[in-house]
Amino acid sequence: MENVTVTRISSEKIKGGLWWLPPVVLLAVYLPALIDLVMDWYNDANYSHGFLIPIVSGYLLYRKRSKLADSVGSVDAVGLWLIAAGMVLFVLANGAAEYFTIRFSMIVTLFGLVYYLFGRETVRCCWFELAFLVFMIPIPYVIYYAAAFPMQLMASKMTVGILNLLGAGAVRQGNIIHLGGLSLEVAEACSGIRSLVSLGALGAIYAYVSLRSGPARALLFLSTVPIAILANVVRVFVSSVLAYAVAVDVTVEPLHSIMGLLVFVVAFVLMFLVSWLLRRVFE
């Protein structure tokens, strides 16, 4: 009886006037990591979409405000285990200076905090909005550079294949495409890894809002990988054709930015088609 009474009292205190204390402590612990994260968004164009992720997540939570209010339960001690796991990751990652894990631990701890303060039903209601915050974390550079060059080769190889299928007589040398008297390099920025990161977030949110079935959502999200690759191939192909047939410099502005937007236009059209097919199959 004594333990039950203590739990009820602590729950009443948190729900009554001290609910703000754990989030404030969490913010104080992670403030240096948050400042570094925002600086990465500002300085690295690959992750400038990070500014939008918390806004989108907050908007989705706002739309669910009535449902969230109804889902609030009593303090759940299971959340303490998640908080502890997040803190262990935080300490170990700080010791190893591993920034991705430091930032990821913040989301684990946030999950635990919501679980502890508001209960299991609230977590079930807002799990996507919390998990979506993962997309604001830059992937480790060792993974980024390990994936960038193979994607450069893939984009150049597929583009040369399409050009030769049309009878253009293109030749590939590594990530360089020789077309007529032109040599076009598929640079790191054109590898597709940048669009893959952004389209992963776009695919997750589109799958969540456009589909109801869990398997359909998962398949649409996973499809963002081949969709990003195909959209980037379209970009490289169109750039090659313009450089060869119209003799324009596709690396100068505003044409270079337009080619970048083409990736997202093609990707969104493909995601819409995949979503339509999955809806017919699963729903």
C-alpha cells in the first residue's frame, strides 16, 4: 500500500505543477548537442532540411492535440528504463566523441520521458512524430562518403546505358560520362545521396499521411531508396542531353538548382504512383 501511495503522489505532483521539470532538465543536458546540431543544419547544405523536421513533427502533434489529451494516463515506470538507456548512450557517445549517437540518445530519452510522464497510450498516439525527429540528425560522415561514390558510379552507369539505348554513343570512365566531345562528371553533389536523405524524410511523412495500412506504409517508405536513385538518374540524363544537344552549362545557376528540383518533382510523382498502387493492394 505504501508503494502505491508514493506512486500516486508522484504522479499527481508531475501532472499538477512539476511536469515541466524533467523536460527542462533534458534540455539543459542536451543543449550543447542541440546547438551543434543546429550549426550543422546551417553550415551543411546536405542537412538544411533539418530545420523543417521539428516544425513538421510539431504540426502533426498539434493536429492530434485532442487525441493526445484524451490519451494521457498515469506515470509509467517503464519510461525510466528508456530514459536510462538514453543516458547510457549519451555518456558512452560523449566519451567516444560520436555525435550521431549523442543526438540519437536525445530521441531515445525523449521517448522515455513521454512514456514516463504520460503513459503508454500517449506514446502509441505520438510515436511517429517522435521517431520522425531521427531525420533531423545528420548521418555519420563515414557512412555518407562510403555511400556517395558507389551512388556516383551507379548514376553514371545507368545514364550511359540509357544514352546508348537511344543511340548516343556515350562512354563511361568511372564517374565521368564522355558524350561526343563533352566530358561530364557526376560529382559527389550529384550522386543522389543528398536527395536520398531528404526524400527519406519526405517518404516517411507521405507514407504516414496517405496510407492507413502498416505494411503499405513500410513499403512506401522503403521505396524511397530506389525512387531517389531513379530520380537522380533522370537528373543526370537530362543534364547530359542539355549539355550535348543544346550546349548549355548545366553547372551554372539557376539551371543547376532547377536540375536539383527536378529530382524532387520526379520523386514525388513516383511516390504518388507507388502510394496509389499500395492503396489498391492493401486498402
